[in-house]
Amino acid sequence: MSRVGLAFSCFFQVLFRRSLPPAAAALLPETARVPAPTAEPQAAEVERPAPVAPASSPPPSPDVAELRNEGVLLLLSLFQREGRLLDFLRESIDAHADSDIGAAARAVHAGCRKVLDEHVKLTPVMPGDEEGPVIVPRGFDPSEVQLVGTTGSTPPFRGTLLHHGWRAVEVRFPSLSPGIDRHVLAPAEVRVP
């Protein structure tokens, strides 16, 4: 289940913060990692030979992209099954009246919320009332708090909470049977006589 949780975390981190969580970045090959910016130049590194794995070592773990894709596809299939989210997003709404779109959105919302309630426990990243005053402490994690506006100084920052953010604290996805094509998000439906 930790792979699914990591995949879910990767999906939302990349979608909203444009970066991978540290646990996922650590799984990337050294050549694919983006080095953290440093204030001082680094000394030349000595190239070391890669360690040789013993013959009885376990098979390599799946790469981060594979884990991320599997979690994203599972989440999309659940949103489609319960809320018909993909049908709603793929449908052109230009020709429909706002009242019709609102009615459809209500059904999609109810189904997708059911998926979240059943499979993901969410808590706010920063507690407090939106539009209320907050203090961003010194040493805050930029992946948790996005500053909007001009800071002009060093933390702590006083500001207004625009959105409390979301953190997934528990993920409970069903186990997937091997041999099932994960890329089929919704099966085709055929009426037969």
C-alpha cells in the first residue's frame, strides 16, 4: 500500500507544486535528480564505481514513473466509476445551459467526493480559518506553504490564509489483481439483445 500512497502523493505534488515529494525523488536514478541549489561551489567529485549487487539480491523496485502512473490511473478509474468525472471532463459544455451544467456538476461532485471519503483521509496543511490571520514561522517547508505576494523580509511572515491546503494522511486503495490492464479507466459498455 505504501507504493499507492507514494503514487497518490506524487500525483498531487506534481500537479499543484510542480515537484516530487522527497520520498519519490530519492527513488530516481542519480542522473535524473535535480540538484538542490547551493550557496557555495562544490569541490570536484571523485567518480566511484557503482556497487555490485550480490546474486541473491531482490529484484529492483519499479521506477517512480511507473508507481505514479499506476496510482493516478487507479484514482481516475475510481472517479469515473463513482462520479463519471472523465465523461464530464471530455464532454463539450459550450452548448449546454448553465443550469444543466450545474446539475451535472452536482452529480459528479457527489460521486468524486464519495471516492475521496472512502479512500483518502485529508487534513488541512495549515489549520485556521480561510481569510483569517496566520503566521508562517521561520524554517517553514515551501512544499507545504506557498507564499503569495511580496515578502520583502525574512520569516516569520504575517499574512492572511487564502487556502489551508490539503495533506493526505491515509490512503486506502483496493488491491489490484495482476493481469488487469491498468490503462482501462472504464470498460466499454455494450447493450446486447
